[in-house]
Amino acid sequence: MGTTSSTRAIDERRKQILEQQQKLKARMSKVKRKIAVMSGKGGVGKSTVTVNLAAAFALHGHANRVGILDADIHGPSVPKIIGLEGQRLQAGPSGIFPATGPLGIRVVSMEFLLPDENAPVIWRGPLKMTAIRQFLSDIVWGDLDFLLIDLPPGTGDEPLTVAQLLPEMDGVVIVTIPSEVSQIVVKRAVTFSGKLGMPIIGIVENMSGFVCPKCGARIDIFRSGGGKKIAEELSVPFLGSIPIDQKVAEDSDKGMPFIIEHADSPASEAFMKIVKKIEAFLKSREKPDSRTHE
């Protein structure tokens, strides 16, 4: 009797997993490009880069067709940066819908499910894997040109889960800062991506120098050129450097992507150049039969 019940439970679980896989495939078939944003270590401004890249894509002809999955289960920060703090996901007949931020950017984050901002997520690997799977399969993302997946630092459960669930990932953007410590761990992120078959779109060097707004003098607080150097050593593309701008932190605290508020700043110009390079990389990898013929 017990064996029969166990067998039924296993069969039912297998059926649920199969149904979820089919649902995930159907949801993701409406997303043209899936890009993971990762870093080897924390403190490099990866989430800020993710949000501003999403805004740059939206400004570059993809408004209302960009999404962000905040896959940092333990330390979600995307909602704060994009002005969606305190929001909740909305359920409907066809599923659960993302929150919507500036320029129609659709956002899903663990923070939207927490009872309050101080509630910790005390989960082991299997629960985190289940949450990410549900974010991809149960959320009604709709038609998107780009889905940016903001991964937590390192090469643990969350990056591995995303790589396994989305084998068709279009590529990975790796964020670093000029310091030598950050450069060392970038190699691990590159190796991780290679082993899992995820194309490396390129490396972004964040916090690359500071330009004084009064005198125009440039100060390399964390040095500079480290991102380009490591890209050359690893034979991967270098996408560009983003200089430090105090308004980036101010706008993040206000919940507004920096690139929207300060379109003419050197940092915003750097984001737009990086977006163009990403689009060129993706276009270069398109199969001839997948391109639109006029």
C-alpha cells in the first residue's frame, strides 16, 4: 500500500515537472533574446548596470518590450533601483503578471513576494531552483525583445539553475571593476559560462574612473583598463567602460534608471554604446534562415 502511494506521488511529481517544462518553453518562446548579467564578486554595481542596460535597450527602439528577472533570491535590489519597491505581482486568469517600471520594463523579483523589506529569504538550493523555475514558467512575460537576468555574484545555485533551464541563452554579460581582485574572479565567471555552453557577449568595466564635474579632471579611483586587459587575456569581447558618476547612486536611491534622467552624461553614452555592441554581437550570431528577408 505504501509502495503504491509512493509510486503515485513520484508519477504525479514527474507529471508536474513535465507540465512546468512545457509551460516554461511556451513562455520563453515569446522572448527573442535572453541575456544573463553576472559578476565574479559582489560590489561591482551589477544590478545597477542591469537596470540601466534594460533602460538603454528600451530607449534604443525596444520600449515596452524589455524585461528583467531579478534572480538574486537572497539580496534582490532591482525593485529599489527601478522604482518598484513595495510592488506586488498581479495574478490573472492566464497567470501571474510582472510589475511594470519606466519605459514599460517588466520586472519580476523575489522582493515582490516578501511580507516586508526586512524579511530574509532563508532557503537552500532546491527551493531557490524551484522559485527561479516558476519565475520563468508561471509569469506571463508576454512578447519581449530582451529579457535580462540579473544573477547574484559567483557561480552557485542561481546561475547554474538559469543555465540549465535556458539552454538557448543568447549570452552572458560579465560586469567587473578595474581592481585586480575583481579581475581574478572574472576568470571564474568566464570559465563557468564556457563550461555551460553560454556564449560570452563581453565584459563591462564599471566604476571606471571619475571625471570631476567642476574642473573636468579624471581620477582613476579604482585604476582603469583592468576590464579591457582581462578581456584581451581571455580572448573575449570588451564592451566598454562606465565612469563613476555620483548621480548614478542618487538616481538609484530615487528609483529611476540613471540613463533616463541624464541622457547626455558620459556614463549614459557608455551604456548606449554597450547596448549597440551587444545588439551587433547577437546579430552576428544569427543563423541565415532566422533573419528577416525583405
